[in-house]
Amino acid sequence: MSRKPYIREISKTRWFLRQPRYMRYMAREVTCIFIFAYTFLLIVALARLSQGPDAFQEFLNALRSPLGVLFNLAVLIAAVYHSMSWFNVTPQAMPIQQGEEFVPGSIIVGAHYGAWAVISLIILFLGV
Amino acid sequence: MAKSNKPIFWGLFAAGGTVTAFVTPALVLITLFAAMRFNMDMFTYDTIHAFAAHWLGKLIIFGVILLSLWHAAHRLRVTVHDFGVRADTLVAYVVYGIAGLGTFVTIVYLLRI
């Protein structure tokens, strides 16, 4: 041990408040809490569905409470943030090389946003 | 080379991240509409049950739940670390355990429909 050990004066729990880019990183990571919770909402829906029409109606009534609306709204914001942060880093996650050149990042990101729009429209068309 | 289970969990995380990015916002929009009574005919027992009764519907439901569950579980493990909890092995057992349980009950419920 050295006599004057170096101690970093950085909080283990609040380190990300120092810089906007750390805050954005944490916002991206925290979306998983909402995705996790929403998946369990889907599992509960599946459970009630398997128990028959009355049980499913009870689930729907619970979903239609103010808390249900608020929860879905919060998950929607988190899910959209997740999608955007996920697609925005695709040029770094999977760079595509064509001959000597790399395909510009804007094309890769743009293709993902385009596919996202098409898939979302198909789901909404089938579901609503 | 040392054996590691990292590729499995990381693979599920990456695949799940992609699937949730494409699918979840629209899915949440549908449940939000259902919660807001946007259209009373759209989220009925009969239509959802018919979808889940078909083998292709079962496969889609299982795929979406499995991947978003394991994506979120792996990222949650990292997030808990980022919030200052350093008991990574315990955290890993807990989050992967919950994801495993969720996967198991999803299979059970799907087989009952």
C-alpha cells in the first residue's frame, strides 16, 4: 500500500449526473425497466386469456383504470426512446462495407427507421 | 479457451433489443388504445383468443415475450451495476431467474390456450 492511496471522489450511485452524455446513457439503460414490466403485463394478459372470457374481462377492466393508462403511456415513451437509441447506433454496431468504402451511417439508420415505420403500421393495422 | 455463458445472454440481449425496438412501441400503442377505450371492438377475448389459439400466433407471442424478457433482464443486470450495486453474481441469478420463470409460465399459458 502506498501511504497516500488515490481515492476517486466519484459517487457510485450518482456518477451519471455529471455529464449530459452519461445521463443519456442512463436514460437508455433505464428503458429496460419499462420493457421488463411491460413484458410481465403481456404474460398476465396471457394468463387471464387462458383462464377464459370472464378472467380476461377482469384484466381488461384493470387495464382501463387510470393507472393502466398511465403505465402504458410511460412504457410508450420508454419504448420509443429505446427504439431510437437502438437504431441510432446501428452504423457502429454493424458497419456495412461495400468495396473499399463503408456505407454511410445515415443510410443504415434511415433504413432501420423506414422498416420500423412499416412494421409499426402493419401491427397497428392488424391490431386496431 | 475458457468456457463462458456470455455469448448466450448477449445474443439474446442483442436479438431482443432489435425485436423490441421494431415491435414494442406499436404493441404498447395498441394496449394504450385498449386502456383508453379507443375502440371497444379491438381488444376482445374472441379476437385475442383466436390469435393465440393458432400455432403461428403462439409462436409470435412466444418469440416476442421471450426476446423482450431476456433483453430487458440482461440490460437490467448492467443497469443495477450502474446504480452502484456491485453484487453482480447475485443480481445475475435474480434477473435471469425471473426471466426464466417468465419464459416457463409463458409456455404453460400458451399450451393451455
